[in-house]
Amino acid sequence: MAITDLGDSFNFAQHLFALNTGRADKVAYIDDAGSLTYGELERRATQVATSLRAAGIAPEQRVMLFMHDSNDWPVSFLGCLYAGIVPVAVNTLLPASDVAYMLGHCRAQAVLTSGGLIGVVQEALAAAPDHDVRQIWVSRPGPDAPQSAHDFEALCKGPSAPAGVYPTHPDAPAFWLYSSGSTGRPKGTVHTHGNLFHTAELYGRGVLKLQEQDVCFSAAKLFFAYGLGNGLSFPLSVGATVVLLGGRPTPEAVFDKWKKHRVTVFFGAPTGYAGMLADPNVPSKGEVALRMCSSAGEALPRDLGERFTKHFGCEIVDGIGSTEMLHIFLSNLPGDVRYGTTGFAVPGYDIALRDDEGHEVKDGEIGDLYIRGPSAALMYWNNRAKSRETFQGAWTKSGDKYVRNADGTYTYSGRSDDMLKISGMYVSPFEVEGTLIQHPAVLEAAVIGVDDANGLTRAKAYVVRKAGQDVTEDELKAFVKERLAPYKYPRLIEFIDELPKTATGKIQRFRLRAAQQG
């Protein structure tokens, strides 16, 4: 698929508004409190742009967007883009100490937040006394909102007529996303206006083929790269309707949205799909309107995908993306889902698998995943060393290991720092985990390497059993031996109540390693 030349002037917010000129009365968003039409979305966002500029915030300055998923989130994000101001989307599950770090790191001039988060914002500001934030605007403020904060509605109802769009360049910084912080300090990843366009065109339209009549719902929140595409750039590019959930995407909450709003396209992660299938209240196929599901965050185990499709008659299109590439660049295809693999390179992206010396590996061999495509971030803000390590010319190093199969598909082999070398051979933790969860008593599993008395690496599995189910360590070892090469079975198994995860649902194996060493 050809990459579009966007010229010297391109503003993604203006682009979306132009695409939806004839849909002013169609519902764009439905949150927990009500709905928002495409016409209202444009009117409120352009007024937010005018009000922010009137408040003294200049183009290219940063504004922290620390807000629960609601109709005010896309209004805020698009309003900033329209004004040439750079929104910094921040994970609402983070503690105040992390928010304080990000406030200082991005030098935010203002904060757009939700009433339920104002306490965290105040604590973060108190912890960052060397950085002054001009103003705080609060969406749906409660009685505890400080007098110094302003009602978000004031931004949307300014006295002056909306100003024109700020003429941004397609390569101009549009927004920041912070890495999930699974290791070290979160990195401020700087993305452009053009990046939003290309991911929507190449994946939202090109691969998923979203349609105007779709009702989209993402378990991943808008502040994640995955959720931003699922819940904003992709559906708005085709005029679809988006359902938002302010709270946690528990199975009960997800089922409620599916049935109440007749969701046709759902975006989730493997952990969520496993939890839904294990829930006693899982709806039947006839109770929902799903036509397609998407999965990312971690590779989807074959067994999980097959069970979901058997129950709902609906494919899960598994793919892999990253904060650095903004969205998915390697994916299965609707109608051609090959469970157990991550599918093919998304048209418009090139994939390379390389060894430690930088040479491309042969099919069937494990290699480090590199991506070349139009949505790569510009840099990590104020982190030249990490930027050089990740963004290598036209290529981006993902930190994942993959195998290219003879049919052109790719199979996930774990993160570079999670791979185990046992008896001189690489063992993918994901392969062992995917086998363990095929056992009917296992809900989730995570595998790490531990050293034995001789300093040799052995695989250890942490296993979460399904409610009311029981299985022994020896039974699970035998189960894996029957399905994988003998050297791959976990020598040690520990049963735990839950696995440590990031807010995106990724298993934090480094925490398991730290607990083992401690």
C-alpha cells in the first residue's frame, strides 16, 4: 500500500473534521453519561483550541491530558491538535509520584483532568514544586475540586468565535505518549500529526477495514497507543461510533457495553479475553453483535483464540504494535486469522529479523524484530541514548524476538530480555506459557529463568489456577512435556493468586524475577 504524501501543511484534527463534514448529527461517542455527535465534537474541540490559546498556551507547548475515558477526552485531544498545542496523554492508573515526574519532564503548561483524578493531580503538583502549571481544567468536577481549578465546560463555551486551525506540518510534534514503564523511567515518546494519519489509513482502513456503521469499543484506554487508534483515529476516520468506559474493563463491564450498545468491533488483550471466557456470565453468541475482535499487548495463544471463536463465532485479529510505532505493524488478517502466529507485515511496513550482529536470520530462526514504516516516533524526549538505541535510521528496534515461518507469517518468541537459553538453546517463555494455559485448570501463566545451584538457567512457571480448579505441579510438567520438546518444560512451578501486570495488561516478568532474587 502506497504511503500518502501529506505535503507541507497537515493538521490531523482538521483532517478528521473534514472527513466527517456530512455527519454532524451522527453519534461519534457514547460514554457512561451520554452521547456526543460529530458536529458537537468539532464545535467543542475547536472552542477548546481557541480557549487554550486565549489562556496563553502557545503552539508546540505541552498540556497534560490526565483524564478518564469520557466524551471530554477526544474533545481535549483534538482541541489541542487543532491549536497546534501538544497533548501529553498520561495513564490514569499511575501514582502521583509518576505523574509528578511526567509534569516536570514534559514541562506541561496546563492540566486537563477528571473530577475523580483531581486529588492525584494536586499531590503530583505538590511533589513538583519547581514546575509551574498555569491552569487546571476539570471535566465533571465534584465537590472536592479546588477553587484554583476551572470547570472544563468553560473551555468549551468561550466568549469568542473559534479561531482557525493552526497550520502544523505533518512531521510536527502532535502529541506525546509515555512508555508503559515496565523497566526504568517512562520515556516520553514524541509522535507527529502524520503518524496518526498513516496508522489509521494503513491499519484501521487497510487491514481492519472498519466501516461507518461499526460500533467500536476498546478495553485499552485512550491514553495507550493501542487504545488511541482503536477509540479515536481509526473509527473517526471512517465515521463510526465509539463506546467509552470510564472504569476498569472487567468482564461484567465489557459484557454490559457489548449488549447495551450492540458493539460490532471490540479491541482487547489476551488477559481480558481469558478472563471473559472464564467468567460464568459470559454471554452467548446470540446475545451480542460482534463481527470482529482485535488483540494486542501480548501475543494471543492459539488455544485462547480458538476457544473464543468457537464460542462467539467471531475472529480475534491478533497483532503487535508498540508505543514507538504508534499502532500495529504486524497482524493477522480478517478472514485469514492464523492463531498461534502474529500474522503478516501490515502493508506499508517492512519487517526484518536480525541476530546479535545485525545480520538477518533465516526462516525458522529466532531474531530481533526491526520495523520500518511511516508511523515511527520522532524520539524519546531528552533521552538521546535511548533514542539512538531504538530509532536506528529508518528502522525501529522493537525489543521483541520473532520467528518468520515458511508461509510468511511471524511467530512471537518473547521479549529480548525475557528469552531463556537452556542447554544452549533459546526457549520462548511465551511458548511455554501458551502450552500451560491449554490445561483446563490454568487461567494464566508466566515463565521466567532462574539459576540453579550450578548457575545454569532453568525455566520457572508462575501459574494462576481457575476458580474452583486444582492441578498439581507434576501434572502440569507432564502436560507440557507431552506437547513441547523435553528441554522446554518448566523445572519449577509456583501457584499464585494473580500475576503482576502493567496497566496495559502486559505481564511484568521483571517483577517475578526481582521477587525470585529477593
